[in-house]
Amino acid sequence: MAQLTDRFGRQIEYVRLSVTDQCDLRCFYCMPRGFRDFEEPGHWLTFDEITRVMGAFGRLGVQRVRLTGGEPLVRKNLPDLVSRLAALPGINDISLSTNATRMRKHARALRDAGVSRINVSLDSLKPEVFKQVTGGKLEKVLDGLMAARDTGLSPIKINMVAMKGVNDGEFEDMVEFCLEHGFTLRFIETMPMGDTGRHASRDHYLDLQTVRARLEERFDLVPGVMPGGGPARYMQVVGTDLRIGFITPISQHFCETCNRVRLSVDGTIYTCLGQEHNLELRPLLRAGCSDTELFDAIRRAVDLKPERHEFRDRPEKLLRFMSMTGG
Ligand code: SAM
Ligand code: SF4
């Protein structure tokens, strides 16, 4: 079957699949503190529906799926979904983005079901800063992270949102931490997503070019590569296995190589993190659409994919919360 290619010649081979918009943390750049306005359970795609949609994506050339959210481990029986996705023709890579609070309990089942690698959000190694950013306990996250490592999930990538005045004193410490534990480290620039009550991208934005320059003063960095590295640009610390990635949606956007779409928990395909263009699959699925109609709908969604986001030109244009789209 013909593969999915958008109007700008980009082949879509990656889906970020949000299995819930709920989360047990409240990172201030992602979700407002008292937020409770979640999607109602009757609108969540069921595991049968998700498997059907991902099966269609697999037949259209999508090979990689990342489970995300919200916090994906908040969704019950996630390993069951992973096993079903792992059995789909075409899908050969299943990864997970998590805050790791529940990893101690689920790491082994997830690995056995077919999760090969994980990304863990970790913005600070200081309990009080971690609490200030996420509202949660650092200790629990570190415990989950170590459980994941001990289960053999690899590589484990640490995602650190770089924030001026919040965690900008800790970049070197995070590099040392990742060196010690064999993790990959990725820095992320704050993006202007939904109005969380704190404008992280305006008040705490840090251009990662300056972060990189600062790290180069302390560590010997050379350009590196990371298989399946996505939009990050990688450097390697000489004499070690440590790779450091820089995800720079604002200072150096990477839209021309964007290979992904997002499927939210309510069955909406979002074609760009920073734009509205979307297509709702749930009504079609629940009206009993045929496979041909499903393929057509996915192709129509991909046709809507805009050329690029406008985070930089229109930072005031706040769209959905990251937790709704599936970050
Ligand atoms: N709960 C999981 C986690 O935290 O990894 C998965 C979902 S979370 C929305 C995915 C990633 O999006 C995290 O690494 C988080 O730091 C990042 N993120 C959320 N809001 C962001 C924002 N406004 N700017 C930059 N990154 C953001
Ligand atoms: Fe939850 Fe992840 Fe958003 Fe933090 S970034 S609030 S952990 S979904």
C-alpha cells in the first residue's frame, strides 16, 4: 500500500499516541495546577479502537509508535495495549515517554510486552526544585528510573526542559548524573503551549545554543549520532558513551524533517504540535467505518499537515496543553 507522504514531501512513519490526557504530576509548563477538565472516559479510544487505528497506520508505512500522554502509566492495563501494538504488521518500534512515578510497578511488564526504550522527564535533581516544577516527589521518580534501568530498558533518555531561573544551575550536574547511570540526556526548549497560568516560554525560555556553549566549557563535546534520535541534535562527551541532545523547536526549528503525527486520547489526529490542523477519527470509528474509509481519513489528515509551526513568530498563539495533544 502507498506510504503516507504529506504535501511537502515528508514521509510520515512515526505516531505519538496519547493514551490519556491525565497525569499524576503538574509540571507548570504543561498543565495548570488545579486542572481537572479532562476528556471524559466515554471519549477515550478503547484499546480495540487504538489497535485498529494503529494497524491502519502500520499498513500505511508507520513503523514507530511512542506511547505518551498525559502520563501514559495512568491508563490502566497499558502493557496489554503494548502487546497488541507489538503484534501489528509494520510496527517495529514501541517506545514510551513517562514521568517514571509508576515505573517501579510497571517496568518489567512493559518491557515484556514490547516497550524497547523510554524517555523520562527529569527537570531537576534537587527535591525542592523538582517539587516547584512538577508538584511531585523527586525520590519516587528516581526510584522508578532506577527500576527501569535495572529491568534492562535501553536506551533511557532523560528529557530536561531548560528553564532560566529554575534549573539553569543544574545542567552540569545532570550531565554527571547521566554519565554515572548510563543515560542519554536531552535538553528541551520551553514551548508556548496552552495557558497553564505560568508563561514558561516567556519567563523562563533559554536558547539551547547558549546551554551548549556553556557545557562546552566544562566537557569535551564532539558531534554525535543517536539511532532513532528524532529532532534532537546530538553531541557526544569525548571518551564516554554519553550523548547529549538539544531539542530546539524555537531557536532552530526542525519542521522540514518532521515525520510524525499525533493521535490524542479522544481519537483526534493532530498534524502539528503548534498548529490547529486536525482530523477527528472517533466519530468515523464509532459509526462503523470500513477499513478503506479509515485509510482515506488518515490520508486526509496527513494532507492537512502544515509546513511548520509558528511558535517563534506568534508566541502569543497558545493552543492546547501539551498533555492534551500528547507531547
Ligand atoms: N508525562 C510524560 C512525560 O512527562 O514525559 C509524557 C508526556 S509529556 C507532555 C512529554 C514531554 O513534553 C515531556 O518531556 C515534557 O517535559 C514536555 N513538555 C510539556 N510541556 C512542554 C512545554 N510547554 N515546552 C517544552 N516541553 C514541554
Ligand atoms: Fe505530566 Fe508529563 Fe505534563 Fe509533567 S510534562 S504534567 S509529567 S504530562
